[in-house]
Amino acid sequence: MSFREVSESSLLYACVIIGIILIASFAVYYLILCYRHAVKLGVDRGIIKNIIKSSISFAIIPSVAIVVGLVSLAAVIGIPYSWFRLSVIGSVAYELMASNMALDALGTDVTTADGYAFGLMMWAMCLGMTVGIVFNIFFVKKIHMGTLSIGKGDAKWGALSQTVFMTTLITVLVVPMLISDLPTLMTFITSGVIAILITMLSKTFSIKWLESFTLAFSLLGAMASSVLWVGLF
Amino acid sequence: MKNTNEYYEKMHRIGKILTAASVLIFVGIPLVVCLRYDIMPRISDLLLAAGGLMAIFIPISIAETIAETPIMGSSYYLTCITGNVLNLKLPAALNALKIADAEQGTEEADSLIGIAVAVSSLVTMIIITLGVLLLTPLKPFLGSEVVATSINYVLPALFGCIVLSMLSKDVGGGVTINGRLKAAIIPFVICLIICFIIPEYYSVVQGFIMIICIPIIYFTTKRLYKKGKITVTLPEEKEASAEEEV
């Protein structure tokens, strides 16, 4: 069978649709569990609704960015498997790297590859990431419960110690944004400035709903500004 | 405390089951397709194609698990299944904590992060599905220069806003902390040096950098806290001092 006959086959489409529906149902189930528990803990339903609205509004833009990646990935491995990989665990950079390594292993390229090459690509993409998440089954609980037990007996140190991980993560992630190039730095600053303006606006004029959209508006405004910064620098 | 443990036990059990089921789905799709079309790869080809990838990505994913689990909590299982941790799930989690003014490491924070992760995962799946259905009409827009330029800046556009909440003294749940960023100075310098030396590999090794920085920040924070250079005010203390003033 040819590469395209397998990569665009109705069987693959069917498998992908079933796979996505199952993973989506896991997310829905998890949402219901967490929602019920938050309500049980006494969290105001209005706050939960705000979190849901805010998560929806801000998740749209990064998701559109993933769709842009889908266009380039689909050109290499076809639509259905790109659709599946990017909807779940995958990323464009990783999938392209895995597909190239599979083709290199066979000494072929996309124009001459056959169905066997596509099979090898699927496994290469699947194994690299999937083996990593198997680790979660054995260690996430130990890591999580271990960090929660830090600071027991001293409420102040307990509260402070929980911020350590966030501080580390943000420090490590932000550094390349500050020194890579001027458009990146300016986009970063623009996002912060927009967030400050929205916070001031919502507080000054008591527009409570606006606070839930701070991240979405900052993201959108800063991304739009990046076009300007790239043009200027 | 018993209820809290029961909650975490339950969420971790569910997380493990969902992860195992997802692994079956991830492996099941190539298995079904390869068996149906008789294109199952030979082990030697598979080792050649995936061996290098696994050697790189398995240690990275282990390092990221150690660094990200304390923040994402029991939602880390779903976070990994649905991917896009740094550009979607982490900002969604931080955003949820900020909206609810919830203190990190509490049961309330854990369930709210779960809501944010699940909702953002579903939004991504819906948008990508729409993208697939509308791929042909959307191609000119998605391929335009403006879109191509701006999508390269998703991360700084997200984190510029998120960093503000880190700069705040109010860490949620009514807890106020003064001076906690002092502990981040040395790791910040370390990250700068690494970023200058290997800028192109920084994102690949950032999981390992986090593992190096966590103990540095942890022990520096503890030392500064004991010396009184970092101070913590709990909500009950604020209430007591407000009552005194009255």
C-alpha cells in the first residue's frame, strides 16, 4: 500500500475519531469530578463559572496556534494522525522530528515513502512520548504527596514552601523570553502592561467580569503587538 | 485531614486509570492500522527510528514530571494525556488560582486546577477538530504572514501576564509573603548563563534546569525565612490585627 493510502485511510480516520472521543470523555469526566468537589468544598459557583469562562476564552488563541501547526504536519503525515497527535499528547516540533527520524531510518523521504514507512512513523511518534507518561502512573502520586507534606507543623513555612515550585518554574521559563530578541521581550512586556491596564480598569470602574478575561485579552493584545515589534526591530 | 487524604487518593487512582487507558488508545491506533494493512515495523527499524527519540525524550519527560507535578497536583495525569503543558495547561492552572484567590497546595486549588485543565483540553480538541473540518477554507488565513508571525510569540504573550501574579505579595488564600523572590536571584543568574551558553538547546534541557533550581530555591527560601528576610502573614493574623485596630 502507498503512504497516502494508509495515512488518509478511512480506518485511520475511524480510529482517530474514536480515540479523540474517548480522551474528550476522560476530560469531561474529570471536569465533573473536580467541579463537584470544588462545590463540596464551598467554592462559590460564580467563581467556578468564571474559571471555566476564562479557561475557554484564553485557550482559544493557543489552540489556533496548534491548528497552524496542524497545516504543516498534515502536509507530511496526512490529516487524521496529525489531528489525533495534536489533539492529545503531541506537539508539532516533536512529531516532525519523529517522522523525519523514521524516514531517515528507512533511507527514504515523504515523496517516495510507502505504507510501511507510515507505520514506522506512527510507532516512532507514539513510543517517544507514551513511554514518558507511563512514568506518571508510578511516580506522580509520590511526588505530589511528598511536596504536600513539606512544611507540616509550621503553617507559615507550609504556605511559603508551596510557592517554591511556581517560583522555580516561572524563573526557568521566563529567562529565555527576556534575552532572546527584542520582539520577544517587547511582546512579553506588552502582555504585562495590558494585564495591569485591565486590572486597573476593572477596579476603577468595578467591572468584575473583565478580570476573568485578563489572560485572554493580554494574550491577544500582546500577540497582535508582536507583528508591530517584528516590523520595528 | 482524613477527607483530604481520601480526596487525593481518589484523584490519583482516577488519574492512573485514565493514564493507563490513554496509553492503550495511543498504542492501539498504530497497532490496529499496522495489523490491518500488514505494515508492522521490524524491531530493528523501530529501534533505529525511535531509539534516539526515546533516549532524548524519556529523561526530559521524567525531569518535567518532577518539576511540574507539585504545581499541577493530581491534574498532572490529564495534563500529560492532553499535552501542551507550558503553552496551555500551566497558564490555565495559574489563571484559575488567581481568579479564585486560592492558596497553592490546598485541596481547593487542586480541584480548581483540574477544572481549568479539563476545560482547556476540551477547547483545544474542539478548535483542532474545527480546524480539520475547515482546513481548506482556513488555509489562506492560517498561512498569512500576520498569523505566522504572531504564533511564534504565544509564550511571551502568555507569560508576560502570568509573571505579574508571581511578583505579587498576595499568594492566594489571604496569605501574604514579603521577599520570596530573593531566593530566585541565584537560579535566575544560572538560567541566564545557561541561556547564553546553549540558547538553541535551552528549551530541550529546561526540565533538568528546573530540577537543579528547585533545591536551590527551596533551601535559600528556608534560610531566608528562618533569618526573617522572607516574612509570611497568614489570613488569621490579618484578621486579628484588624480586630485590634477596631
